[in-house]
Amino acid sequence: MTALAASRPALDLHRFDRRGLRVAAGARVALAVAVAITAGALSHHLGGAIEAAIGAIIAGMSSLEGAYRSRIVTMVVGAIVFAASATVGATLGHVLVAEMAILAIWGLAAGWAVALGPAAGVIGLEAVLGVVLFADQHLALGPALVAGWWTLAGGLGELLLVGFALPFVRSPMERTAAATLLAERASTLRAIGSAPPSVLDLEGSETLRQALREPQPFSDPAILDALRSIADEAERIRLEAAAIATARTHVQVALDDDVPDARIVADAIDTALTALADGLDVLARRLMTQRHHEPPPTIARILGVALWTLERAGDDHGALGEGAREATVAIENLAASLRSLDHLGAVVLGRAAPMRRADGTNLRVEGELRASLHDAMATLRRSLAPSSEVGHHGARVAATLVVAVALAASLPVAHRYWLPLTVIFVLRPDFTTTLRRAFARSMGTVIGVGLVTALLALTHPSTVTLAAASVALAGLAIATQRANYLLFSFAVSSLVVVLLAFTGAPALGLAIDRSVYTVLGSLLAVMAVIAWPSWERGRVGERLATLLEADAQHAALLGSAWESGTPTARVAVTDARRRARLARQRAEASVSRWLDEPRHSGSDPVNDDERVLGVLAAVRRYVWSALVLDRLLDLERTTPAPSVPLGRLGNDLADLLQSCAAAARGDRFAVDVARARTTQIELATALLASESSAPHVSERNRVIMRETDRMVAAATTIAHLLAVSTRPRDREGPEDRGLAHDAR
């Protein structure tokens, strides 16, 4: 394994993702646990109260999935599945053969459920947890049904808390997503001077659009329209950010060449971007807090001074003038978007009347709240193919759980459920995530279990103290589940110890037993992934091919839209751009996981790494220029100009990228690589010949010539990187075929 692959999982343990912190969900679970334990203590049914508290915690895990209706459905199904599994585990879990058979079936289903989405994956996990946690109960059917009922009651109690809170807060998820999106755009504008590629690394718009696919029941349609318009304006800001970043690079060239006034122009751009970012931050705080925050009164003055400086520099005929002119247009458009967002935010907060745009270009996010049963079954059938990742994962989970139960039964260590419990939490479909979870689970459990067990054994706390600790740890576990897995593992492990302590103070030796089981379970999960692998390197080629196909479709639609100029064509370009962005995120995540995997001794990782990373870098250069053309196309709505014959070049680029996608899968090239360059030269010649008296048309044509030249160069680079394998064919494994072109 490379040093990089070995070090990343450990180094990632300290990362805390604030976006994944769920304080409200943690507080709800803490309240549900407090109510359950208090009611049990007052009614002298403490055992049932503990089971109800476990049910509430499980429902709290489900509450992190979905938005409104889908979240309720996930919680209900999860609570029922967990209660049924707990009943089965309590009844049959003490019979070793029966427990192994049940966990094999449950584990197979849990692994397969991943194909249906995160919510189904969580329900599958909860089904296994029900069997594992209650397998040591040794109950008859009647008491087992009672135990299952208590867990169901706790889950339904948590469901009532979630349902009770929904009607009293207006569009909380949508507002939070919109606020996060605007704050993200503000950070992007501030970083343009130092890190322009951050323009491509934006996910907030998809988060908001996903929230709007399932809005809060009985929401005001005007508020939903305003939120959709906020998503549209945020996308326009993204396009303007790409344009102004390009302008900033031109100014930087002039700055490097010591052109007079270049520093003044660069400072003007950076100052304007900072002022615009401050305005976006104010709007984000308004949406997040539902309170009125006044934007800094100096924004208008700063923008005025910056635009005056840029307009003076725009008379220069070199790179400085070109950058100043492009920056002027982009800053003016960003200021217009800021004014529009100010009004839309007021509509969302009920402080202004809705206003529809005259051009009617607001995008409407259509879609079903969930897939139909037919679509779900079709997805599941595709995912269960013998060579599929999900099929491998389901079988791997089932086999590893059986081995874990058998191993735990053979060891003279109490609380044997801890071993399969660790396995089901740690084992993931890919090697990298499994390894990271193994590190986090081991460290969190050893620290949490050791510390809490020692404290309980030495202090003999009262029932009230145990209840308070249970409430705090339950809230911490749910709140940090998506923020930091190490902290989540610490909280969950400690919580289990505290809940079990209601039956008596644990001995110090139990801390060692549980720590041993945790380390064994983590090792078992990692060994399962290595022994029965689903290596990411077998999927990198397909992910790259999907990305290139998405960019090819966008290129063809972009060229067509420039020629036709119809609103329908522009909407199609926007949809294609969104699909390409998602494909790029998946491809980059796949490559990141692949880089963390161990290498085969017969491979040449340096050449592979350089080639694949070179493709991604070229794709980013291509996308950068495509975003600039998208932005120009969007400006055509308000500043009409003669159409540009980009259709042929778009088709040639699409053909070239499609051939690159085929090469990423291991097929031959079937297109002339130089054809796109020839078409681009002809386009540039035609644009130069068509002189226009309108300055904005001439400036637009210059930008088109420059950016199409860069797009063709990037696509050609991709073609050359994928055209010839850097490794001999006889040393390639079958899983590596998607990364190399068969030159035979």
C-alpha cells in the first residue's frame, strides 16, 4: 500500500464537518430518551424504558434521511423493521445456528438495500442492529414481543417529536439549504483571487434543489417560487464567478508583466468581490436566522469606485484591458443578482410580495418524491448482477456477520454481540471508507468504552446520573453522526455501556472485553474487503467515461443553443450542465478512493496516477471555458446579438469526448482528433471576418474564440492521455481494462 493510502484514513479522523452537524436532531433524540427513561423510572418499568430509549435512538438515525414525507416514511419503516428484528433476535438469537442464519439473510438484504439509496441503507442497518442487540436476551415469544413493542413505542415517540416540530417552522430545510448555498457562493467570490478552481467545486445548488423536490407540506407556493429563484440566481452567480475568474487571470498576466495600473485593477476586482461576498453573507444570515440584517452601507460605494476604475482600464488594448472589460460586465451582473436575491430573501421571510420575472425563465424542479416500486425493483435487479458492487457488498456483509458470530461464540469473552455490532457499523462497499471507519471505530470505542466503564465501575452512579449521561450521549451521537465518525463512535459505544449499566455497575474487565471485540471486528471488516474486494480501480474507467459522455452531451447542446437561441435550448443546456457537474463529482470521488487503495505489485502506479489525474485536470480546464460560454449564452437573454454558428464545433467536441469515453472503457478511437481543431479555426476566422459596430458583440466574439480554443485544447489533451496505454497489456489485470486503451 502506498504511504498516501495508509495515512489518509488516520489523518481524516480529526476532520469535523460542520455542515453535517445536526444539533436539532440530537436535541430531539435526547428529549425522547429523557422522556422514556423518566417514564420507565416512575412506572417501575426501567427495562422497558431502556428498550424504548434504544428505539428512539434508532428512529433518530432514520430522521437524518429525507426531508418531510420521505423522512416520516423512513422513520416509520425503520421503527417497525427494528422492532420486528429485535423480537426475532430476542427469541432465536441464543441459538447459534439460528442467529447465524438470520444474520446471513438480514446482512444480505442490508447490503443489497444500499442500491435503493441512503434511506433504504439505514433501514437495512437498523434491521441487523435489532437482531444483534437483542440476541443475548434469551426470551420466550411473549416477552420478546413486549421488548419489540417497547422499541417501537420509543421510535414512534421520536416520530411524534419530529412531526410536532414540522408545522411550526416555515420551510426550515429549504431555508437552511438556501442560506448555505449563498454562504458558499460568498466564499467562492472571496477565493477567486487566490483559488479560481473553487468555482467548479460547488454542491450547494443541488442540495437546495433536492430540498425543493420535496417541500414542506402546505408550504406557501410564493415562498417555494422564491426559493427556486434563489437557486437560479445562485447558478448565475456561479457562471459570473467563472467569467470574473477568467478576467482576473488576464489581469494577473498584466501584473506579472509589470503593466502600469495592473495592481490598481487587480485590487479593484478583489475589493468588489469582497463587497459582493459581504452582501451574500448578510442574505445568508437573514435566511438562517429569519431576522433582518442590514447589508454594509458601503457596498454600493465600493462597487461604484471599482467599476469606475475598471471602465478607465478597459481602454487598454492588451490583456489588462480585456480583463478589465470582462470584469466590469461580470461585477455589474453580480450586483444585479445581489439585488434580486435581496428581494427574494424578503419574500421567503414574508416581508415582501412575490414578483414573477417577465421572461419566465425560472427553472422548475420536477420529480417524484420517491421512485415507484417498479423503478426500485429495476434498480435492485441491475445492482444484483454477479459483477455489481452492490451484489458483492451484500454477500460480503452476510458472510462477515456469520464469521463474526461464530468467532464471538468461540471466544471466552462476555457480550459477544459487540463483535457483529462492530462489523455492521464498519463494513462499507469500498475499501477506503471501511478502513477509515475501522480506525475511527477502534479509537472511539477504546476511548469511550474504557473511560466510561472505568468511571461507572469506580463511582457507582445513581439512576439519575445514568439517565443524564444517557440523554447527553444519545444527543451527541445523533448530532455528530455525519460530522465526525470518531466522535460518533465514541458516543455510541459509551451510550451502550451506560444503558447496560442500569442493570448493574460494569466490571473493569468488560472494558477490555469490548475493546478486544471492537478491534477484532474492525480487523475482520477490513480483511473481508481485502479478501473479497470491490476495488475502485475496476470502476474508475467507467466513472471517467460517464463524465466525458456528460460533457459531450453538454457540448452538443451548448452549440445548438448558441445557434437557435431558444429558451428551451437554454434550459436543456442548464440541465446538461447540472448532470455533468454531478458526473464530475462522482468521478473525482472515485479517483480519490482509488488513490487510497493498495496497489498490485505488477502495476505502475506512477504512470496510472499521472494519466488519470491528468484527465481530470484537463476536464476541469474544459469545464472552466464551457462555463464562460454558458454565462455568455445566459447574457444573450438581456443583450441580444447575432447568433454564433457553434453547432458544428459543439458536435465535433461531442464526438471527440464520446471517443474519449470509449477509450476510458478500453475501446478504440473512431474519430479524427484534429477535426475539432479545424472546425474551431474556421469558426474563429468567420468571427473575425464578421466585424460589428456593437462593442459588446465584438467583445463577445473575442471571448468565444478564446474559450473555444481552450476547450478544444483540453479535449485534445484528454484524447492523447487516453489514447495509448502506459503499461504492457500482458501485465494488466482484467479490472484495469477501463483505464487503458487497447492499442492492438
